[in-house]
Amino acid sequence: MSGREEPDDELLGRVFLSRVVEPGDEVAGRWVREYGVGEVVRRLREGAEPLPGVSYKRWDGLRARAVRAEPGRDLAVALETGVRFLCPGDVEWPGQLDDLGDARPVGLWVRGRASLRMWALRSVAVVGARACTEYGAHMAATLAGGLAERGWVVVSGGAYGVDGAAHRGALGTGGATVAVLACGVDRPYPRGHTQLINRIAEQGLVIGELPPGDHPTPSRFIVRNRVIAALTRGTVVVEAALRSGSLVTARAAQRLGRHTMGVPGPATSGLSAGVHELLRGDAVLVTDAAEVVELVGDMGELAPERRGPVLPRDLLEPGARRVLAALPGRREARAEEVARGAQTTEDDAIARLYELRSLGYVERHGDGWKLTRQAMISVRAGRSGC
């Protein structure tokens, strides 16, 4: 169940509410905060008068659900399927979910052996388009695999596309991953990911707000995303159109003060348009796991500095590089001309030219000096910044 030997009134009440109220219902969350779980449950079971903030019509709908709710049965079904229920304040409850305020889950159903609280402390969300491209799937899997290898937990929504690629990327390295579902955790969705979600439950964690057997709806996917955002230190979006549920996750992360990151794609791709819009705002551009960790990790976890390839000419002394750069590309030049171009003395230029000849960069032709064929390629590369 939730680490408690016997279900107490608080636990049973929250299981009851998970069946009666929709996830993310801030009005119900305010009732729990102001009146307590027990009183809200009593009023839903017995009260003809609605609690503040809802119409009679909506109250009647909630009471109709309350009549059918059987928290004891839900807990028994959960126990049979290896699922436990966490309440706020439990040892395993991730405290960062409390940042959601009245939209905080009334509880979480958890499938898997690991501690959600411990895993959430060092976790990153990787989300994106369901109908992603090969590039999006590759980037999601590579990012997730790199994060998992660095000891980070990858959190996503279990969906097709980027979500599935992220989960597989983490699992493929033997790493940790969490799937946050918009349905009962005993009912894998989408059906095509049944094997994947079962594997996540064995190797990681599958969590959700809805009780056993409950089905997903479009609105439940949207409100589910706030849990992904709140649970993690930051959210990475890999491919998202301008209307995308993954952007909901990113904006929730921004409101909660979490890091928001985006992986760029082609400017011509509609599946990257939403990511690019995020990057024009407060999101940070990332291209690999090291850059993600630099942002969400501890002080000193820096990504390696990006540099182009080291060319042989880069290893020359500065004076020799100046003389080499002063030689014309396609003709000979006398020592005095090279000295002027390198802003040095003629004697120094001659000494550098002999040094460069020994290294194969220049040839002497009578009183003139000329670049070798190989040196011409090296100088052109250096001037173009390649």
C-alpha cells in the first residue's frame, strides 16, 4: 500500500478522492487544504449542499462518483497487481510535488520497487512529439542514455514517439526511468507500449494519479504533464509542434521555476517549431546529455568546451604562425616582404622561414619563399575557421 501496515482514514480518504475528483482539480485541492480529507470525504458521501466553488450540477456529478467509490476494493486490486498508494507526507512522497499547491495530486499510485522520492531528487524529464521523426527519436534516445549513464533518472509519459525513445534509451544503458501515466498504472497505455511499460515497471517505476482500471482522456494527458514538470529538476523538449502537449509540460516547468531546455531541429520542420519558440523565450538550447547536466546538476558539472579540430599549424609558436600567415598563397615572396606582413624583423622572418622549411610548410626558390602544397591547404583551413 503506502508503507503503512493498515490503511488509516487519511489513506482511505485519499484513495476515495483519487476515484472521485479529477487530477489537478484545484477546487478540490483547496477543500482538502481548508477542511481536511475526512471532512471532504464525509461531505461528498453525505452532504446535499455543495462545498464552496462548484455548482449544484457539478456537485451532483461528484456525489454520483462518490456513491460508486470503493477505496478498500481499489487498495485490494492494487495490492494484487503490485501497486502501492502514496500520500503526501509519506516517507516516499517527493516533496517537490508540493510546489503544485492546490493542484498537487491527492496521492500517487506507484508500480515498481524503487523509492520515488529518492529517484526524483536527481531526475530530468525528456518529452516531445508522438509523431516524431527519426532525428527526434535518435536525439531522445541518445540524450536519455547519456543522462542515465551519468546517474540521472529519465522521466517521461510512456507515449509513442519521443517518450518511448527516451524510456528505451535509459533502459538500454541499464539506467533508471519513470513513466507518468494518464490512466491506472495497472492498465498500460498506449496498448502498443504494453511490453515497454511492463519493462519500466520491472526496471524502474510507473506512476499515476488515477486508480486501478481508470482510462485516459485528452484532459487527463494535459494535467498529467504538470506532475512530470514538478517531479523533475528540468524538462527537455525534443521535437514539438506549435500545438503540443510537451509544450504544456515545458511551460509548467517554467512556472514552477524548473529548468527548461530544447533540442533544436531544422528551421523548415513543423515538428521543431514549438521547440524553437521555447528557445526564443527562456528555454536553453541543449544538444547532448552533458549540456543538460551542466544546467540541472551540481556546481562544477560542466559540459566539455566545444572546439573545432586541432590543425598542425595550431601547434606552431605564435611567431612562426604569423610568418606562415604572411606568405602569399600562390607566389613566392622575399624575406623582407614576409617580415613586413608578419610585423617582425627580416632576420627573425628568415629564422622562422628556415624553421617552417624543416617542418615541411615552405620551400625556398632562390631569394624567395613559397608555401608547399600541404601548407596551402592548412593555411586555407585556418583562415576559413574549419
